[in-house]
Amino acid sequence: MIKVKYFFLKILLLNGICLFAQSSEVYTWFDNEIGLENSSLYNGIEFINLYNPINNKHRFFEAQTFSNGNVSYDKQEFYNVALKYDLFEDQLIVKIENPKGTNQILLLKDKIENFEIEKKYFEYLKEAKFKNDFSPGFYQLLTENENFKLYKRNRKKIDKGIKNNAVYYEFKEVKPIYVVKSENEYFEVKRKRDLTKRYPDLKKELSNFRWNSKNFKKNDSQLILAINKLGQVLEK
């Protein structure tokens, strides 16, 4: 019932004041007024971190502290909320302050369309979109043009050890997965020859492109430039 009331009240208020402010500012104002604990963001489970890492080798994207971000959740937009992206479990966590304290809520994946954190934009890609073995999950959008979208799957793995009779954990980055979307089809790119094989008619243009690396591990910029180059060629 709270969710239904929240939705209709939000629609009524936004229709009345949207002429006087930017959309994101309006949503932020309303969420502050109504309280995030009364919104659909509270429709999740409490997050409990069972692993205390050492050496600052944590499980999260870029920082283990919460950062201001935006999320499209359960067909609603939320701006300037406290988010944290868990690369180990591929989950998004929101921090909600309420009169009784603070809750960390694990948002339900299938209700998340996209989110933005640390000025990085992510989309949830479902398994049904893939023809091969790519798993569903959150993919960072690196670049896009009229012909292509380039995504990166960020991941971390856990290492467990014992030191001085105590168990410790460290999370380490796993080689990212790069995925290209073209004409509603997705394919993985591991090295530059994957692109030349995929587009043999453009082999000359790609060969003339100045490559600094044969593969793209930790070298997003090279692949971004290549995808943008392909887009420019196909637009001619």
C-alpha cells in the first residue's frame, strides 16, 4: 500500500512543480520529503558484509565507501542517493537513513534498469539478449555511437588466507569482459583481431588505426577509440 500511495503522490506532485525545476532536482526534493524508507528502494534485503578485507583490497567498485549516484529502480528514478557497487557478488547496495538509524539495502537485480556511480554508467543486461555464454549482470557503458555500444564487465574474486592464526580476505580484480552491441546482437571482444574478423570489409580501416596493444586488458582507451573509429567509418 505504501508503494502505491508513494507512486500516485509522486505523480501528482511532479505534475504540479515540474515546470519550475529540473527533473532530477524535483525527484531529489520529493524523495527527501517523503523519505527513501517509504519508497520502493526499501524493497530489498539487508546487506551484511561477511568479509573484512585487509590492505584496502575490498570487494567494491573503486571505493568501499558510499558515493552519491542515480538509479532507475522498479520503474522509478532516484537521484543523489548513496550507492555502493559490489563487484564480487555483482550487486548494488543503497544506504537509507531513517529515524531509527541506517540501513544498507541490497537492491533486487531484476528491478534495476541502470545506475550511475562515480560518474560511471551501468546497465543491467539480461541473459536472454545473448546468443553465447555471457552471463547476465551489470555492464559499464564505455562509449556508444549510432552503430555500436561498448560495455565492460568489471569483476573481482576473493582470496582467503591465514596469518598469525587469523583468517584474512583480499579481493582482486579479474580480467574484465568487453562486449559490443551492434544491431541488437552482442559479441565479446578480447583482442583487435576479433574486430577485424568480425568486420573483414573494414580490415583496411582498422589496420590503419594506430593500435598500442594487441589485447585490451586494463586498456579501455584503445578499444573505445577503435569502436568510435568503426562507428565513424560506417556512418560515411
